[in-house]
Amino acid sequence: MRRNAITVMLAGLLLMMSMLAACSNSQASLSQTNAQTGGKQTDSASSEPAGTASAPDSGSRPGNAGDAKETPRNETLYINGLQWGAPTNFNLLSGNPAFPINYGNSRELIYETLFMINMNDGKLEPLLGSSYTWTDDKTLRIELNKDAKWSDGQPFTSDDVVYTYKLGQKYEINWTSYWDYIQDVAADGPNAVKITMKPDNPNKLTVTESIELIPMLPKHIWEPIEQKAGNDLAAIRKEFNPNPVGTGPYKMYFYNDQKITLIRDDNYWGKALFGKLPAPKYITHVIYKDNAAGDLAFKNGQVDVSQQFTPQVWKMWEGGAPIKTYLKDAPYYLPGSMPSIFFNMSKKGLDNASVRRAIAMAIDYKKISQLAMSGYSADMKPSLTLDTPSESQYVDQAAIKPLQWTTDVDGANKLLDSIGAKKGKDGIRVLNGQRLGPYDLECPYGWSDWNAALEIVAQNAKAIGIEIRTKFPEQPVWNNDLQTGKFDIIMNTPAGNVTPSNPWNRARTIMYSKGVAPIGEMAFWNWGRYKNPQADEIIEKIPTAQGDDAKKLYTELTKIWLTDVPSVPLMYRPWEFYTVNESVWKGFPVDGDGSNIPPQIAIDGAGIKALYQITN
């Protein structure tokens, strides 16, 4: 399912352009992420863009670049699927750092976050922060772990937290968008900080998300780098940072254009928190040329944890290989996102909610799961929330059930009949003088699982008298069509990932109309230009609501979405593919083992606790 090389290069280039474009508008930054998320998830092979820079000069940089440094197999955990090109740099502020210095997945190997997200229950677990409390409606107070230290021995303090947050206020970087809601971040003694929200734009959800997503940087290292660069972000981004100083359990050991190896920091402060050091002395990410090479190495026991999309994964263990997925049976992976189709509300015919609902009812979701996703998607239960305990709790499931659609071709035909949409001689329906089609249904060329899903949707629509044609342009064209509204129906992932800001962020991406440019201009969310003042009002209320009040709002919003059908989710998809080979390392967490360690590839969020559990 890996895109062809040209598409990958274009996607990587576009991602870099998006990051640069984000320099001008923090709201755009959030939305660009949404747009790119579709690509990231659909490109099953890559959760980080392939490197666009050449490999580091052999032997010319610290970090042992260029050496063929080997490590003992029984002390090394091998992973794949996160890095597809030579390392560009290890600079978190560069916008395009190599593994493991990325932003967006709460990666905890070198840099750490204040708290670890656990996708199993949605809770935040202590790391650099020991506890957090909302002291009033606008202020979040965080107690820091007094044991925490940087890998160079310097203490981790509130000054580091304030410094890191304010980098996002000072420069247009990955976490700048949080400052749309934050008024100030200040130290409250050496081991506590206070985050104060803007009185006119409070948002507890996104501020809470920030404490599990922003990696902490050492002020004593990066402030001199800023000064040397004259506080010029472009110059700061050129810092290669070959030996990053972090608070995490690993340090950089070796890298070249074939692999990146980390070595355990045996002075890691977190030994007291976790009770011991992580089991692997080394962690190596091997850079394979494509999915096939990575899958073969994984099956042969040369890789222990794989984040690649592997079609028909069950065939991996049919020959007796000790390979496991988190779920023993289909769908094998926990859902983390919902790739969906979006309707253009300005198109005649598609501006009718009954037509949109009829299309939703005609879609064969089981066929999409089996043919496009190798069965990795569970039965679709249409909602603004994932069908997981951590998200489904936000909505009264009994209240929305009467509005949820299932595959029902007869019902779809009856619905269209009821609104007077009659079939013409060619079998295509006409509604109020408007022929229902042809409508173009679009996603990028080469995203083969999405391509297959849309072919099924087109066939299903024809069966109820709506003509839909698939259209697969190159990814940059699709992205432009998406944002400018130059489409009839288009596919993308609305705000994926498992964070405290979802499902609110997903609902905002699908339905919030304020700040959305008209058709023909760039829109960074609500690509179909759906408008509903009541939905806007609810979306604005949710971030400050709690408990039953929040549940009522989410339930009401979901009812509106199920009634108006501005989008239709086609599949559930894991945010990270988690497949393990226990030829060398044993005891990886699986569903039902009682550990509550999530399948976050043993390195992200609370998933890193797997490193303390495995043995060999």
C-alpha cells in the first residue's frame, strides 16, 4: 500500500512547504496538520515524511555518523516504519527532524513530555509532570517531578517548561497554535508552572493536550543556540543537533543513511519513576527502502516492532512465526482515526441532506474493510467519536442510535423515492430537475487502500441511481482541491490521533464554519463549507464544559451531524500499526493482559512502558 516514490517525494515536499506556510498563521498550522494527516494515515508506510535532504557526511559530525556500528542482537530492540530516508537533522525546531525527534505522537525516547497519553483509556499519566490541577476556570497548575534531570546532569525545572512553551510564542513552530488559547505560562517556584488561558478564548481541551504533546527542551542548551542564530528561526532550524540533550531514557548513539541507533542512559532519572531501567540497551530504527523489505525483515525476526501497514497480517503467523498484533483477532489493531468523505455543500443535489444520507446508507462498509483494509476496520458505527471506550463515553449512545445509518440499499432507494428523486432512462435519478451526477469522488493517486475504498463507494452509489466517478490526482492537486473547495466529494482524515482534544477537534474540523474561507479560497477545516449556527454554538461551548454537560453537548452535536451528514466515515484506522515479533524480545503488551499498556509502538506516550516489561 506504499505510495510510489514520486508521490512520497511530493508528499514530503508538500509537508515541508506546509510547515513553512504555517509560519504565517497559527490557525493555519492546526488545519494544515489536519490536511496532512490524511496523507500520513493513508500512506500506511510512513508516519514521518521521507527525508528530503542528503545523508549526513560520514564521520563529519558527532553522534558517530558514518560508522557501521553494530550492537548485540539480544540487547537491541529493532523497529521500523517511522523513518524512510536518511536523517535530515535531530532538531525539534527544524520542522522536519529525523526519528526519534518528532512532534505529534508524544514520543518519549530522548525528549519527554510532561505527561504520557494512554490511548486505552484516554488518561494522562505522570512523567516530567507529577500532577496537574485546574485551580480555577482559566488556570492549569502543574507540579513537576523533582527527580527529573537532563542527560547532561542538569536539573529539569520550571524554567525549562516556561522556556519551551514560550518558544511557541516567540516563533512560528509546531506548538505555536496553542498560544491562540494561552495567555501566559509562568513558573510557580522551581518545580511547578501555571498555564493561564486567554479570558476571551479559553479552551481546556487544547491546553490539556499541550501537556502531553509538547516535548520539553533544555533552556541551557537552546538559549545559546538562539543567541548564536540571532533569534532568527531560519538560522535556528539549520542546527543539526547530532547529540540532543533530553530528559528521556535514551541518547543518540549512531546514525547513517541505513539506521538510527539510540543507547540507554543508565543514569536516567526515570529509574525511580518506573522502578527500573528499560530492558533494551539499544534501540535501532532500520531505514528500509519500502514496505516489502521491511515486512520481510520483520517476518524473519530482524525487526521486533513494526509500524508498517502489512496486508493480511495473519499470513505472517501461519508458518509459526512468533508474531502478534494487539488484538488477537480481526480487526487486530485499535482504531485511532476515521478517514471520511466530505460533501461539497455548494453542489446541486449534494446540498440535499437526504441525498447525502442515501449515499451513506448505500455504502458497503464491510466490503471496504475486507478489500481495502485487509479486515483491519471494525463494523462502522457512524458518530463523531471513535468506537473506543476513551471516546464513545462522550456521547449518549442510546440517544444517537435511531439516527445512525447502516448499509441498507433498499432503505436508501426508499429515501430517495420519498423526496421525489426519480430514475431516468439511464438509471440515474433526477431531483427537482437536477440529475444526481456525475459527481467526482477524489483522493490522491497511489493511496491504494483509499483508492479501493472510493471505487466501492462509486459502485454502491450507482446501485441507488447516483452517478459517482472516482478521481485520483497527485497528492498536491488533491490537497489544493481539498482546501479551495474545488471538489464534489473528497476523502480525508478529520483530526486523527488520540489526544485530550478529540473528539472536539474532529467535530470542529468537520462542522465548525467560523473562520472558514468561501469556496475558491483556502480553508483549513470544514472543507465542504457546512454551515449550522447551532453546531457552531455547541462547538464553542464544549471546551469549557465538563461531565454530564459536556456529554449532552457532544450528544446533541452528534445528532446534528447524523441528521445533516456533512461527512461519512468509511473506515476505522489505527493511528499507529503495532505488530510485534517475539523471536528475540518477549512479553509485549496485548489486549487483555491486565497491563493497560497501550499499543503505542513501545515508544510513544504510555506505550513506552512496554520497554520496562519485555524480556529476552
